[in-house]
Amino acid sequence: MRSLTTRSHVLLSLPCALMLTSCLGPSAEWMLQPVEADRRLGAKVSRQVNEQIGIVDDPELTSYLAALGQRLTSHIEHQRFDYRFQIVDQKEPNAFAAPGGYIYVTSAPGRGKV
């Protein structure tokens, strides 16, 4: 895994995070939490991620991630959110999602540049 470039890392991690956001589909459980409550909670989590982990300031890579993420989320039938894609400053290759459409992919420094 050490030879993966940053783009490869994004390509591998993003689908995993997206699966977390859409795995329930439009079932009853999926609708239990009101959309606005998810958005508020997601905004709160987003602030915490920004403060505690940090967001990578790389406009080119962030733009690439957003374009890729939008292509993938365009296939979700019941979109409840405007999805936001950000890169967090962590060394371990990973991705995670927060309520309200917030999706994060780690930067995995040392894996190559765009």
C-alpha cells in the first residue's frame, strides 16, 4: 500500500465512505432521523473534524475528490443531502462519513502528489 499515489488512495477510499451513507436505502430506519437533524449534527461533526484532525488545503486534490464524489453520488436514488467531500490530515489510508452528507478521505501523506 505504500506505493499508492494520493489519487489512488482517494479512488480506493471514497467508495467505502459512500457505501456508509447509502447502505440503508429508503427503508423505515433510514427515515427515522429527520433530514434537518442530520444536517445540524453533520455540521457540528464537521467543525470538530476541522478543529481536531484538520482539513488539507490542496485545491487541486480537493477539486479532484469533489468531482469524483459528485460522479459517484449522482447514482444515489434518494439523495437527502448535498454531499461535501474533504481531505483530512491523517497518515493512515482511510475514509469516513458523518451525518448530513459530509464525507472525508485521509490525505495519507508520503503516498505521492497529484
